[in-house]
Amino acid sequence: MTGGGSPRRWPGASLIGAGALAIASAAIVFTNGGAPVDASGYRYELGDDATTLDEGIVNALEEAGAVVRSARIVSTDGRLLGELDLAQVPREGDDRRILLDWRPRVDPPFLFNPAPVSEVVQLSAVLSRHVQPGDTLLSWWDTAQRFELFSGIATEFGEHLGQPLFVPRQWQVLSSSPAAEEEAFWGGHGDEAVHARFNRFVDALLSPEAEGVDKLRALAGADGNVILVLHVRDMIMLGQMAPDRIGVAFRDYALTGDIHGMIKGAQAWLRQQGYTAYAATRLADGGTRVVALTDEPSRQSLAARLLPFIGAEQGTVDGSTLVYTAGGFWVYRI
């Protein structure tokens, strides 16, 4: 295994320092109070080809053979819960649906928690230039799907795995499972072998750094480079999947133009809660999410060491080299 050195750029790369409360970094929390959600369940309503996505993105996807559609999630009593844009990609038997952009109408995280599509598009262009044949690209499955769509690069987890799902407490008693509703709309959620490999990925990110790096290399099992793409929002996903192994909290701040006031408010929240490791990321609506790790063991996980959490141990993780950052994304060669 090669040792980590000073971070180096892929051509055109921009490196973001982790020593300040950076609005472009990332964050997480599960104490966020949600707006009431109808306890009777929900349904998807597929719309037309109208979309809020940038025209250039839509044109590029259509040239690649995908159809961009809008959709809504509506409670069974007719309340709008969220809006989304998706790509329908032709494949043998049926169309594959890939979530592009998600706009919940209740407090997030709700069902999904995707990284901003603008950041995915930006990073996809870089990956398409620098990921080589034989490299293994590891990232969260929902991000991997969009990387494949925008860059054409094969990823390790490009199927819709449907986990974790952020389900309101009111839906825990539904007669029909939200997971079943999700599978009916998005298609198959991968076989047991795929889920087992993804769970190994999750386990590696939650492990102490040296052990986690070894697990990632073993998972990839490749002679080429292992490219690991993480987004700070991935900490929220880890916290949802394994709350017994990592403690995560977050608070969202609306866009007001008062950056100094936002920073002071965030720092006051962190002090009140006793959280000493945190990061921040810009939300798709222009607001900011501050994410905190709630205890010392959480700060020692590989994911915390590789992401820009102020208050976590700083320094290079052996076996990793930082090669690029874009918004809340941090890209490593392992």
C-alpha cells in the first residue's frame, strides 16, 4: 500500500482548506424536527418533461438517449410532499429511472438526501477526464448512478439500492411498506450480493482509518487505482444506516445574506450541544447545513478523517491521497 503524501491536484483541481467554517463543505443531524406527515402513506405521480434543471444538463442527457421527467410525491390525502426530476434511461425490458434533483416540501432529510446535482455535474466532468480504464470508483450508490449518467464511467455501485430511506415515524405503522412503494417506482433494489458489497463499503467508512483503508482496497480487489468519492452529506447517510456506530447531527440555516450571523448562530448551537467536530455545506436552495459528529468515536471513523470536519483529527490518512474537491465532494486515490 502506498503511503499518503501532500495533497496533489488532478489537472485543473481546486483544493479547499479544512481549517475554517467553509460554506462549500458539508454536514449532518437527526434531531431535526419534521413537519407533520400524513400517516396513511404516499404515492408517486409521474409528470411531463418539464424540469427545473439547467437547459445544458437536459440537452446533454437527451443527447445521451435519456428522457428527463418531473415527478411528485403526494400523500394519500393529496398533500404535496416533494418534487423531483429524474432521468429515464432505456434498457432491455424497461426504462431505468435515476433521481437527478430532489425538492422536499417537508423538513429534510425526507426519503432522500442527495448531493446537489450541480456539484455532481461539475465533478462528473472531471472524473470523465481523469478516471482511467481499470480504476475502481467507489461512492454512495445514488451518487454513483448520476456519475455514470453524466460521465459514462462505470462505478462499483450504480444500481438503485434504496438505502437508507428517511421515513417519518408516522409511516412506521403503514400497512404497505415504503420500501415496496420505492421499489415499484424506481425498479429493483439490487440482489443480496450487491447489498452485501455495499454494506462492506459502509463498514469500511465507519472503521478506524487504517482498517478502513485496507477494507476499501480489499473490496475493490483491483490492480488499478481505487478512486474514493465522498460527500459530507454521506455522514448523514452513515448515521441513518448505523446509528449504533456513529453519531451525527445537523442544523439548516436559510439564505439571508448575513454570513457572519449564520456562523455565529451555528457556533452557538455547537457549543450548546457540546459538539466539537463539524463541517458545513451549501444546500441546493442556497442555504447552509452545519453537520456535527456527536462523540469521540465518531470522529475516529475513516469517513470523518477523510472529510473536512473541523475538530476531528487533522492530517493525512496513510494510504490515501487527496486529488480533488468540488463543493461538498472530496476525492481520494486509495
